Amino acid sequence: MSYNSSANIMLTNNTGGNANLHLSHRYSTDSTQQQTWNNVAPGDTVGPLVVGYNTGFIRFGMDWWWCGAEVLDGSEAGNYASEGDADNPGKECFLQSAADGKTLTYAVSTSVFMLSEMSGPCTKPMTTVTAEQAKQ
Amino acid sequence: MQGSPTDVAAGASESRYSTSLESLRAWLDRHLGQFMPAGTTLDGPTVKPAVEMLFVLRGLRRAKVNPASHKWIDSVVDRLWDPAEAWLRRLRWSGLVNLARTRSPSTANLLLIPLLEDLAGRRSIAHERVRLVFAEIPWRDCDDLGFDLAFACDLTDVRPSQRLARRQLRRLVADQASLHAQPSAYYDLTHAIFLETSMGQRRARCPGDLRPELDHCLARGLASRLRTADLDLSCELAVAATWSLPDPSAPLRAGIHATLCTVAQTTDAHGCVPCLHERAVGSPFTFAGCYHQTLVALLALACAADLTETVSADR
């Protein structure tokens, strides 16, 4: 089965250090779409994670997101993650029909996971977690 | 005068869920302003809820609901008519033809007009224009047309889509493992039935050889969606089962019954049907988090009467 819409998600490393970045998306209660990028330099943008979702009448579905960052060096080296985990993303932020076929650039720092949707940004706090939790 | 067995059956079902139905109608009445098309563009934020409301009202017209329900449908249609006509006057029609030629999904928002016309029994100022726009949709491959545009072309007689719906239904039922692996695809199954029946307005012609598999597929989908408290999709599956299968199996009937009971309990507790299968973020009672489930729950509960009647008549 396929989705009737998809978007390319890029992720910018704003953690201030080299980092392993993890991004996960879930549409409705479907299985997740995940990607990991290792040794991403500060300020660099990686991707895309191609995510599928549905739009249209008389159907309902939300988009859920999770981001983990293992910051390897720099002044804020450590492990950070947004709410949830890779298999159960905890941040709801709608992908709209206008995003179909588009490239969206999200950003992660040690304090905030920012999702720049076509309709405007959504944000979610990043909190300190264990190394395992940052990549799950 | 004594009612016929059909009247009695329909009345019994309406009565069983009458409190819940009344609560759902009251919630929709209170939020009707958020279903009014507004702005100057085809894809304003209220257009999608408005079209979805009209889809459900079309289905409710089919359901064996009591006269009070029909009056409610008429009153909603009356209140939507003038804002819809005002919105149509503000649209830039010259650009809409190009949207149709590129098969833009936004074009389907014009479904609002034929749906509203049919419910109101009146002719909109945009009656001809809408059909001209839909006639511009190019037909590359029939199977790649989504539900929204296919329904629009079918409803306006630009292109009948029942055959497309049947092909989609057969393809989906043949690949149940994929449906189960990606549960949101069950909406494709319900929409194929909605398209074939034009939201319950015409009889589904489900081939005999497909019925057992479709029955199993719907029952499996219902069980799966109920386990995750996905009431929106559960309600759509229950409605699709009612409209497509004259004599559901015992497991499917049990799934439909469980859906209706759960929805009625949820409605009684909240007055609407909030999104429960996702982890609620903030208030679960926002309009965006409630309206769709509330609409399809209303349809599912109203269709309970249809199910009772159809099964009684077949036996």
C-alpha cells in the first residue's frame, strides 16, 4: 500500500557539536519511517527522510515525530531526545496537502526540535536522556 | 396505524442510540460556524470540514433515521447555503480550470457545490462552472485517480466511477496482508465502498465471489481498529459494511456492534467523539481533534437502523 502524499524531510544540526542524529515519523497508527545520520557536523543539513502520509476527504490521520541527538563533542556534548521514542514518536504536527512533493527542513538543538511545516513551525523541547534513549 | 416490521426495526435502532445521536447533532450545531466555507481561495481552512460534513449528510439522507433527523439535516443545509454561495462569488474561476488540468487535489474542494445542491434540491450559482472545471481533469489512467476527484466526477456525471471503485475494492481485498500492515489504508477500502454506493445512495454490487473475503477483511479491520481505539476508522468500516454486505457474518456483526457501543459510550461521556487512538496533545476537545470522528460516528450510529432493516429483510 502506498500513501497519496509524501514529503522530503531534511534535518539541520544546531547542537553546536558533531552529532549522530535520529529522526522518526509515524502517520496515524502505521509503522514508523526512520533514519539515522552519523557524525553530522555542526550547522550541516542531512537527509532526506522520505515520509508518506494521506490527505483528502473523510479520512483522519495525524503525523507524529521524534528526534534523538547524540552530541559527540562541543560545549553541550551529551544525549538528547524529544518526547517518545523512535518507535512511538511523541510530537504531533500535521503535514498538510501543500507539503506533498516538497522538501521541508527541520532543525534540532540541545533544547528544541523545530519542525518547519508549510503552515508554520511546530516546536518540541529536547531533554537530556541516556545514550540508549537518544537512538531508540 | 401500526408500523411495518421495517419501521419498527429502524425505530428501535434510532431509539437505542437516540441520546448519543442527539448529543452529536448538538455538538455539530454548536460548531457549525467552523464548517462554513470562507475566504477567497479554494483551499481555505474551513472548506475541508464543510465538504466532509456534506458527505456525511448525504450518507445520513440514506440512513433510516427518524423525521427529526431529516429536519436537522435540512436545517444544517439551509444554514450552509448562503455562506457557500457567498464563498463561490469570491473565487477566481479562471484559475480553477488550470488547477483541474494539473489534477490539483484542491480541485476536489469544489465537490462542496454538487453535494450541497443535491442535499438542498436547489441549483447553485456555480452549477455549470463546477462541471466545466471537473470536465478539464485529464484521464491518464483511471486507477490512479484518488477518491476525492473520482467522487466529484461521478457526482457531477462528468465520468461515472463505479467501475473504478469495484476494481479498487477487488485489489484491496486481494491484498489483506498489506492492509493490516498499514492500517490507514483501510480508508481506501471504505472509500471504494463510499464511491461505489455514492455514500449509500445506490446499491453496492459486490460480486458473490468477493463477499466472503470482503466480510473477513472488514471484520479484521474492525477488530484491529477497535484494539487501538481508532474510532474514526472503526466507524467508517462499520458504515462500509452496512452499505456493502446484505448479510454480515457473526464476527463482522460483533465488530459493528462493539463499534457502536463504544462510540455511544464515548459520546455520552464527552458530547462528541474526541480522537482517542492518538496520545492526546493538549485538549482532546479541539475542533480539529473532534469534528471528523464526530461526523462519522453520527453516520455509523444512524446506519445502525439500516443494518437492522437489511438483515431483517434478507431473512
